[in-house]
Amino acid sequence: MAAAAGGCLVGAGIRSSTRFPMSQNNLFSALRAAFPRDLDQTAVQTETGLCYSWRDLDRATAMLANLLQSLGLPAGSRIAAHVDKSVEAMLLYLATLRAGYVYLPLNVAYQSAELQYFFGTAEPAVLVCCPRDFGWASKLAFQAGTHYVFTLDDQRQGSLLERAAQHSDVHTVAARKADDLAAMVYTSGTTGRSKGAMLSHGNLLSNAKVLKDYWGWRTGDVLIHCLPIFHVHGLFVALHGALLNGSKMIWMARFDPKQVLAYLPQATVFMGVPTLYVRLLGEAGLTPQACAKMRLFVAGSAPLLLETFQEWTSRTGHTILERYGMSETVMLSSNPYAPDARHGDQFERRGGTVGFPLPGVQLRISSGEGKTCAVGEVGNIEVRGPNVFSGYWRMPEKTAEEFTDGGYFKTGDVGMVDARGYVSIVGRSKDLIISGGYNVYPAEIEGYINAMPGVAECALVGVPHPDFGEVGVAVVIAKPGAAPDANAIVKALKANLANFKIPKRCYVLPELPRNAMGKVQKNLLRQQYQNLFTA
Ligand code: MCA
Ligand code: AMP
């Protein structure tokens, strides 16, 4: 088991809870109920060799939940986490559920201007941040009305664990209703301002249960978890999948293709964004032998190129299962698991598609005028189901805009359904760049550049990139008489924005292409730069 160090909660020799009172509807209860009977089995093994048993997970989440509850926070309080990926960060998420509060994950790459906005709008009662960021992050949080700021690093140090170690490891899971909030996930907006998608215990649990069956999770499965835990893919899809199946996780703080290859022989399930598959394909060690024990490779969060899909099959003998989801809806559709080829081609995993709507999800292609498109016709993807969020945090008008009268959520994705029911995404009606699985909304970056001295206007477009799939290129127009410097613009952006949002190229040009109405023609810019990284 993990060695006791500093404020470490596990291995501290405290009596374990033997009794586990259930609380219906709290997602944590369902996850806890799936723990194996033998709590001393390994639940999480880190790449550095630490092992956490299921008992460790139970005790540590109890202690953290008791700490949170000892703070006397009002119901619905948000617990914000801006920390490096670690097992303890994952335990904080589970403890927040257990205590009945609302988890607010924040990408650790976010800079002060971004955090100031999140704190100002979400008003978290508690912030957990990295010790290195405590000075500035706690200042911002306190300004926004946060009462408690704890620290946590990726070496199990910090005030959070020190304080939690003083609490009991026996805890009764907080009773929650299915529609009570469990998490709030910020997703950027087309206007440049992020929106907090409110996800309930019911949204998350219903989706996790569906995926457990749909993807054939079984006894003995072992998941390689190498995705960040600030977003839906790593935090919900991967984590809930393993926990709800009582499956061991091989836990990696960051993605390293060589490390993944080294652990593949011990694993059965892998989940990644397309960039991870592209990088793994760059490794000579990726062979059918290395994948011999693997059962399932899942991809999502961004379009998986057909060539990546095909190359993966020829290199490994495994067919990637591509699925589609959003922060607002968790998972929406998936290619079939099809463990058995005898089902015929209706159950094959088809590259370039995102499969069928998941059980319980109603997905339709709308023409935009209230009409449903015919088979094979391209239109707007709209969805309804128990997984769909209740709305954006304190944005009732924005929420109303994004739902149809019939309660369908407008995804902003453009796609079609073929005669056999496979869904394909062919584009987006929202101005969004997905880079290495992270979303970049041009309006946000354009807002920053437009406010810089000497800049008249700018446009950010996404262009193909062999590693990240898509990256941003900025085109800047100078004010008369001014000469803004492209390098200085990028440097200034780096000071304010998360690294993945920084344009990979920036050009200062005399003018932007416009149509007769004077609207910037981003499609022409995309065309102009389409071979910048791929030629
Ligand atoms: C890092 N950089 C990036 C990205 N990541 N630039 C663009 N896009 C990115 N995604 C920057 C770095 O800051 C650095 O810049 C330079 O690119 C090279 O970094 P590198 O060392 O190669 O990056 P890395 O640290 O290896 O990270 C790449 C990564 C990471 C492993 C692909 O981006 C990642 O973990 N992506 C997964 C994101 C994810 O989990 N998405 C799921 C969202 P410089 O040299 O200037 O410092 S959930 C979702 O979308 C929905 C709901 C769903 O369907 O799942
Ligand atoms: P997010 O805002 O991070 O929740 O990202 C959601 C968006 O990611 C969706 O609206 C899609 O545009 C995109 N997305 C997720 N999965 C896929 C996929 N398999 N193929 C193409 N796009 C995807």
C-alpha cells in the first residue's frame, strides 16, 4: 500500500470502516458499492510504484469528506480543484461527491486571468491549489469570497492531506437526490466567456452505468488512466468506468507513450484522445504482442482520422472504438463493442463515425427549422436523455437558447445518421478548435489579441496538425501607423492563457478576407494555412 508520508492519508494505520451505509442517488454510493469484496486488493497502481487498496480509497475519501463537512459549508457549495493530476486529486473528487458538495475541476494550465473568471462566477467555498500557486491563487479566491484554501501537490504533500489526516475514516455518504448537482464543468463559449455546465449525480451515474454495459466491462479488467482529470474524458468516462466495475487502474500523472507501452501487457482497457493514438503509433514497440492482453481501445474528445483508425488496426490487430460526447452531456454515442464477429457488419466499429446513440439517448439531426433531417442528410445534432445537463450555471438565457422547445440540447456539432444508424460528425456550427483534445474558442483568444496595443483586429482559425489534430493560427491586422510584433503578441498571450490555447503561429497581415457583408471569411484563412503543418 502507499507509504505514509507527510499528510498522506493511506497507510497511516488508522482503523478502517467496516460498515458502509449507502445513500441512494449519490453517485459515490454506486461507485463504492462496486468495490470488490476483498478491500485489500490493489485499486490503483501509480507509474512510480505506489499501490492504493480499495480500503485506502474508502478511508481516504471518508477522511477528506469529513474534513469538508467539518467546514460547515452550505449545501451546494462548490469545491474547486486547480491541482496537478495525482491519486489524491482523484480522491478529492470522490470525497466531494461523498460529502454531497459540487466538484469544480479546473485545468492546472489555467492562468490567473482565467481563474479569476472561474472564481468570480462559480464562487467556490473551497479551493484546493498547488503549493507553488498558493500566493496568487489564494488571493484571487479570497477576493471572490472563497473561505478556505488548501494545498495539494503531486507528492502527497500539502495542507489538504495534513488537515484530513486529523479526521475519522468513518463517514456516512451524504444523501442526495438524482438531480442534485455533483459537478460543474466549465466549457468555453462561442462569445469567449466560459459557461459552467451543471451535471447532477443522476446525469453522471446513468451515463456510467450505460457505458459499463455497452463497453462490456468485465471482471479482471485493468485500465490505463493517463488522461488529465480536469475534463469529462479522464474524470468521468475513464474513472467512473473503472470504479463502477471495481477494476484496477494503472495511474499515470501524464501521458508518455513509452510508459503506456511498458504497461500495456498488464492492462486490458485504454482510453485516449486521438493525439495519444498518433503518438503511440510513433513508437516501434507498438506491436500485436504488446497489445496481446488488451480488450478495448477507446478514442474520443476530437475527430479520429480514418488513417489513424486504420493504421492502428494494421499495427495492433485491435479496432479502436470511437465515441462522442460533450461536457454538457457526458457520452452521447458510441461505436459498438461487438465482442462477437458473428453479429455481422451492423455491429462493426466503423472509422469516421461515432457509432450509435447510447441506450437512453435520443439523438436527432435537425435542419435548424424545427424539422428532422432525412437519413444521410447533414444537419445540427440535437440530443435528449438522462445524461444531459440541467443548464449553465447562473446563465438562464444562455441555457434557454441552447435547448429546443422539446427539450433537445443543441450540441453545436453538425452531422448525419446513415441508413444503418451510424452517426457521423462532419463539422461544427460553433466556432471551436479542438487541439489535442482540448477546446479552444477563438473568440476568447481574439478578445485578448484585440485588446493589445497597435492591434486593429484579428482572427484565429484552426488548421490541421499531425500531432494535435488541429491547432490555432492567428492573423492580426495593425492599427494605422502601428506595427505590432507577432512574437510579442504570443508572449503576451502566454502570460494570460493556458498553454494549449496559444496559437502555434501568428501573422501580422494588411487585411482580413471579407465577404460582401463585411464578415471575416475564416474559411478562406483556413484554406490559406491548411498545409502549414501537414505539407
Ligand atoms: C500541450 N500543448 C498543446 C496541447 N497540449 N498545444 C495545443 N493543444 C494541446 N492539447 C502545448 C504545450 O504547452 C507546449 O507548448 C507544446 O504544446 C508541446 O507540448 P507537449 O509536451 O507535446 O504536450 P504534452 O504535455 O505532451 O500534452 C499533449 C497532450 C495533452 C498529452 C495531448 O494536450 C493532453 O493530455 N490532452 C488531452 C486533453 C483531454 O483530456 N481532453 C478531453 C476533454 P510550449 O512548447 O509553447 O510550452 S473532455 C471532452 O472533450 C469531451 C467531453 C469528450 O468527448 O471526451
Ligand atoms: P467539450 O466542450 O470539451 O465538452 O467538447 C465537446 C466537443 O468535442 C463536441 O461538441 C464535439 O465537437 C467534440 N467531440 C467529442 N468527441 C468527438 C469525436 N469522437 N469526434 C469528433 N468530435 C468530438
